[in-house]
Amino acid sequence: MAALDEAMAEECGEGGRGPTQADILIDLGDEAWQAVEIDATGWRVIDEPLVRFRVSSQ
């Protein structure tokens, strides 16, 4: 599972569009860096998530 980098999470914070407590981002792990974004309005595949996931080799 991918983990959100703490520095990036702080940058997204409360202002602007980005992950909040109501949003869930799921990394699709593809070469295009796509993710699934889930919020109160539904879900969608997004081509350019505002965060990049760090993938562990473990």
C-alpha cells in the first residue's frame, strides 16, 4: 500500500483542492500516476492527483 508523504500532506492541508478528512485517494500504481479520488459526491479516476504516493519496496 502506498503512503502519503507527511510534507505533502501538510502542503495540501485545509486550503485549495486536495486530500482532506472527507477525501480518500487510492493510488492505481500505473505508469500514468493515476489515482481514484473518493469524496462525498462519489468517486472518479484522476489523471493528476495533487500528491504523489511513495511506494515502499516492502
